[in-house]
Amino acid sequence: MAQRTSLLAFIFIIVIVMVQAQDICQQPKKVGPCKAAHPRFYFNKDAGKCEEFTYGGCGGNENNFKTLEACQAKCTCHQPKEVGPCKAALPSFYFDHNAGKCKDFTYGGCKGNANNFEKLEACQEMCICQQPKEVGPCFAAYQHFYFDKNAGECKSFIYGGCKGNANKFKTKRACKAKTSECRGICELPKAEGPCKAAFPRFYFDKDAGRCKTFTYGGCQGNANNFDTEESCQAKCGK
């Protein structure tokens, strides 16, 4: 009985966490009670797009992004395919979050949502950070880089030379430049890494809403790792 109760409690917690993660883009615009004036973006679920607003600097909610690109990457690409109620038959594309790639669909011509693109290239460009590494079917061996959304950083891989997707870059610098606004660095957990060094670092604790110290082992880890509290706060502080 105790085991069953514990299992049910665990499942309940997992469901709550999943619902909260999915609901970020459904939250209303929230300026907060403070009187600062920070330009931010939020996803307007009624308009189906990201819009600018002025954030007061405290309070608020998670539907609050520093850049338009970060808002679009989080909210546009996670929306389901929506044909809409009209009867046109417009060839379009949407990003299938579960499959990790853009797919074609027939759009009815009205309403729908922002996960709707006229061209495959536009879909891939918008949702570039959500796409997985894709080697492609060919047998060449080119070193490329891709954005690993789970680690929040660019990593190397061997590209076969044809097809693949838009999440591939010839240099790490190009990868970092293109994906800098949609890494979600501040949402990544603290990661000490497996090595045994002891470097004092800072990471952003999203639950506490502030930067905290930790000891970095010196290898691997993730991008939520800053040399100074100031650089952590500049990137992640609201």
C-alpha cells in the first residue's frame, strides 16, 4: 500500500511539472509590481505570436523573454499543428516537436497558430534550436557543429555531406552566433561535470530566481556556468 501511494505521488508530481512546463506560453502578460522599465517579449496566446511589453523588474511569470528570438523558439515551435476552420487548401509546414523536424500539412487559410510556415526553410530556420543532430544519408565525413538543446551548447559531429537539417554549422563560432538567443541557458540545471577539479563558478537557479555559487569539476557540465556573479546576472537576471 505504501509503495502504491509513493508511486501515485511520484506520478502526480511528474504530471504537475509537465503541465507547468507546457503552460509557459499560455500564461498572460504580467508586468509585475515594480517600477523599472525593461523591454521584454511574451507569447500572446490570443494573437498566436510573440509581442513586446515593458516588464517592471520583479514578480511577473515565466512568459517573459529577453529577446523576440527566445520567445519564438520556446513558444512558436511547441504549438501543435492547427489547420484552422476555413476550407482553403494551402500547402504549409509546421514544426513537429515530438519528431524534432518540420513537416508539411494543408492549412485551411484562416486562424490556426504561429507554427505555420509557407516554406520548409522558414520553418527550419525558426525552430533551429529544437532540431536534433542529423548526420544525413551520405557517407562523407565533414566535421560540423550542432546545437544540443539538452546541454544548451554547440557540439561537434560528423556530417555525411547531404540532406540533414538546418541545425548544422561549419564552425563552432557560427553555431554559437546563430543559436545564442534560444539556448535556454538559464533554465538548465547546475552541472558540476565528472572531472575532479574545483573551480568556483556561478549558475542561475531558476527556482530561486537568482545566481548561486557552485564548484565546477572542469569538464563537460553545461552552459549555465559563469566565471562571475555579474556575468551570470547579466545573462539570466530579470
